[in-house]
Amino acid sequence: MNVNPVDIDTTLSPDALLVIIEQLMSEYLQRTQKGEILDMQLIERGVAAFCERINALPKDEAKKYDPALQHLMQGMTRLGLELQSQQGQLIENLKDVTAVRKANMAYQNSDAIVPMDGMRKRVEKPDSDGNH
């Protein structure tokens, strides 16, 4: 299910909004686990609309949504943790790329010393044509 941010109808009943939010959470978790970057705008609008609908209900009627709210909070927490994990992995990957780039630049900016037959011999870097 790929829903466009303009596709959610915030005037829907709490039950209908809850179904949409749960579908979005499931989709977002799958996409996050694939490493996709998410736009959280749609789910945020759905959750806000759901909470507004619940707050507008009489207290007795709103009480029946307590389990749904807890489930929603657990799902959003899980999604948040998954996003944090992905962010941590992305940061580590960027650190690795930076380290490799630094090492590559250091190699390119210095003459390489290669051990040969127990002796160290200075080797000139090849030019752009591969010649020494």
C-alpha cells in the first residue's frame, strides 16, 4: 500500500482512521527494514486526526479506544526504534566511507613504500595512464 499524503481523509471515523494508521505502520516498518527513507507526514496526520476524534467523544465512548491507543503507541515506538536503528547504521556506513576515502587520499598523496625481498623500496605512483 503506497498512500500519498493527500489521500488520508481526516474526517473519517476513529475506527476507519485506526485501520489506515495500522496499515501505514505495517508498510512503514517493511519499508524501513528495506532501508527506505520515509516521509512520516501521512502517518502523523492520521494519528493526529485519530486523537482528535477520540478527544471529541464522550468519556465513556472514548474509553473503549484505550487498547487501540496502547497498540498504536507500541507500533509507533517500534517504528521509531527501527528508524533510529537505520539512522545509526547509516551513520556507521558514512564513517566507513569517510575512513576509506581518507585512506585513499593519503595513498594518492604519498609515494607508496612496498617491501620487496626483505628490503623497502620506494615505488613511484602511476600517472593517469598507468605509467611509473
